[in-house]
Amino acid sequence: MWPFKPNIERMESRRNVKGLTRALRHGDWHVRYQAIKALRSLQDVRAIDALLKALGNESPPVRENAAYALGESTMYHPRSAEPLVEALKDESRQVRHAAAWALRHVASPNTLEPLVDSLRDEDPDVRSQSAFALGELRDARAVAPLIAALDDIFVRDMAAIALGKLGDIRAVEALITALEESFGFGQYGYATRVAEALFRLEDIRAAAPMERLAAEDNPGRRATAMESDIRNGELGLGLAYDNCIRTLVNTAKALRYKEAVYQARCASDRRRMGS
């Protein structure tokens, strides 16, 4: 079909979507790869059919970039859901990762269960990306699987973030437990993300544990964190500790304030109703 190598760069600059989609049938996978990258960059809905077809291309990099292209917010189309769900089972972990990323914008009844299944993927990056996608979909059915994912060391950060986005108070106790355990083990970066998730849930039950942990702020604990940095020749744990303490203090204050405002409004309503 192509007796010569097409000029992908020129096609992209001219927004020649038709030419780029034709290039996806080129015999050289490098050409197909450059064409799919160009289509991803253009984000033109005229390419959707070609991108969906490219999910079945023999080249893993082409399938991967097709999934990423379909996942751009400007490229959303309901027809993308089923092919992307199928791509979650691709033999290439990069393709599965791209499919999970893309599905964050495809709020279809048929996407949640496959993403939950992908929380058990053999690849940790795929599992983490699936947790992220579940948070973006804002479906309360994802709460229980994401709580379970807090036990996965490779996924727990993204699972905590996702639970914060879902805003379901069923996650409060599990997140408080995760906060206390991670702080106790010196995992200050993760503890900070859990605290931020609890802030988004706006549940007063989280305030007391945060205040208790922040009260443990002492020179000895911080010195231990700084010594670890010196030993490893890097600056990270000490700064993470400082940031965690600040987050705990500020988040607890914010939760107390929100609770006080809520109680004041309730009292005002009761007085008004009683008058």
C-alpha cells in the first residue's frame, strides 16, 4: 500500500488525520508507531475508529499509544469502553497500564468490574493505575476493593488517594488504621497521603488520631529520620517527616473547625425551629 515512507511529521503539522490513519496500515511498525503518536497528539475525534482498530495491532507500542489516545478527555466516546476493557487483558503490561489509564474517563457500567479485577494484575504499575482509575470514576462500588488494596504496598498510595476522591465515610476506619500503622513504621510519605484522603472525607473521627500522632513530634523521632537520610546519602525521610507533621496538625485543625461550624449551624436550626 505504501511504496515509500510517509512523512508523519508533515501530516501531523497539517492535521492530516486521514493520512495518519492510513499510515497505521504501513508495513513498518516504526511508521505505525509514529502515526499513532501523532494521532494521540492531535486528539481529533475523526481518528476514533482508526484508534479503536489500532488496539488490535500486532505491535504492542502501537496498541499502547492507541489506548492512551482514546483515554484523552477530548477523545471520550462510549464505544471505547468495551475495546479498552478487553485491552486490560493484553499480554503486554504497558498496554494494560494504558488501558487502565484510559478507562478513568469512560464512566460505563461495564468498566468498574474489570478495573477491580485489574487490582490483582501481576504488574504493580497496572494495579496502581487501576486504583487511580477507580477513584476517577467516582463509583461507590469501588470503596471495598480499594480498602482491600490498602494492604498492597505497591498500590496503597493510589488506593488512599482514590478513596479520598470517592468521599465515602465507609473508608474512614480503614484509613485511620493505615495512618497509624504507616506513621508508626516511619512511612511518612504514605501517612501524609492518607491524612489528605481523610481530610477529603471530612469525618471528625480522624481528628483525634491525627492530633495524637502529631503530639509524638519529638527531636528523637526527627533525628532518626535525618540520620537515615545521612546514612543513605539523600534528603527525603527527614523532609517527609516534617511535611507529615504539618499535614497532621493542619488537617486536624481543619476537621475541628468544620465540625464546629456544623454544630453551630445545627444549634441555630434547632433554635429557629423551636421559636
